[in-house]
Amino acid sequence: MSVELNHTIIAARDKRESADFLAHILGLEVGAEMGPFLPVQTANGVTLDFATVPEEHITTQHYAFLISEAEFDAAFERIRQAGIPYWADPRQERPGEINRNDGGRGLYFMDPSRQAMEIITRPYGSGSDPAA
């Protein structure tokens, strides 16, 4: 059996708020609540299980999503329409920009619980890396 990531738990101030937020940006659906978790499933079967925890217990983690060019356009439009700040880099030094790493497009944004989200159209190391 090959190893696959099945699910991960994402700590949130409010699991509904964070699950709805990410599902909306990525064009996904929020699943039925399962115990303390609220799942959002990706196309490759990985489930992001949002769990409400006290805010002081939330440590910012990074979640990157590989999406198509059309999905990027749609997600980027939803980010802009909602007025969500975004950056071309993980250090947030290039606000309001997207990157062109590996010949694709990418950007970073924060969810309501300050989890670091990234959308990219090309996997890192997959192509040319022109000056972004």
C-alpha cells in the first residue's frame, strides 16, 4: 500500500467560520459535522477537519493547495471581492501581488483563525522560475 495523507486537523477559533471561509475561497463544500470536526474534502480525497479550540492554543500552520489556472482565477476573484489581504510571498513582504513561481501563479492569504493558506497552479520545482 502506498502512503497517502488521509486527513489533517486544522485548529480554529470557530470551526464553522473557518471551514466556510476556505470552502468558499476554493469552491469546495463543507461536509457534515463529525463529532468535534467539520470536514472540507479536497479532490484528492484529503479531508481538512476543522476543530474549534481556544484561541490561545492555535499555532499558525501553513496549508498549500494545488489548483488549476481556472480555479486560481475563481479563487483569486473571490479573495479580491471579499477584500481579503494577499501576498506573493510567505513573509508577507509583497502585499497585493501574486507570484509566478515555476511558471505558474500563486498567492498567500490568512484564514479567520490566522492559518496561513496558499494557492498555487504549479508544484514547486516543476518548471521555470522567472523573476516574480
